[in-house]
Amino acid sequence: MEVVDGLKSIAERLDISLARLALARVLHQAGVTGAIAGRSSQHVRENAAAAPVKLSTAHLAEIERILERRGGVVKL
């Protein structure tokens, strides 16, 4: 829950959902041009809404620190 709470805090500050934050983070990874998650039309709309989310280097660093504490960073 520590990871979720930390990421929720970032999402709340950006006024976006946790899912949108997760997808935005994936889209900010070098070499990633798209991310697909979910099967319903509602999920597709939520996923598409992550594309314009701009995460600063400070946001990305904070996310990485949170994930590293739990060993959950996936480098692409």
C-alpha cells in the first residue's frame, strides 16, 4: 500500500486518476510509443486521456523513487 499511496499522492496533485498516471509514466519511457490496457470503451477513453499528460522530470524521479523502494521498477 505504500507504493499505491505514494503514487496516489502524485496523481492527486496532478488532478488525474492513478491509472492515467501509470499510463503517462509508461509513455514517458524512452522508446515507448504506445500503451494498451483494458478492454472496454471506457478503458480505451481513459487510456487515450493519458497521452497529453506531461510529467516533469521531478514527477518521474518521484515515481521511480517510490517504485524502487518496493523493487518494482521496470526499465524498458
